[in-house]
Amino acid sequence: MPRSSRIDAPGALHHIIIRGIERRKIFRDDSDKKNFLERLKKVLTNTKTPCYAWVLMDNHFLC
């Protein structure tokens, strides 16, 4: 179940994690990872949201 919304303060930094249920893989192969990164780039560009660092693993993503 997703967490409740939190207060968003202007200029605040957020730690974002996307993880598979029971830590299962969320990407089937490198093509899935590439597709995810392309979509992430579009979202970050369209919303003018910076992502200062990220990591992409088979079972989770951190930004």
C-alpha cells in the first residue's frame, strides 16, 4: 500500500525509491532499464525536476 502524501516544502530534497514487491525484479532485461531511463528523463525534463544522483538495480531504483 502506498504511503500517504507528505508536505512538500519548496526547495526540499526527496529520496525516491521504487522497489519490487518482496524485492522481486522490476526489470526483465537491459532493454527494460533503458526504457525506464528514457521515460524518467522525459518526466524530469518536462517537470524541470533535478535528479542529483540515481542508481538502477534489478529489483529497485533510487533517486
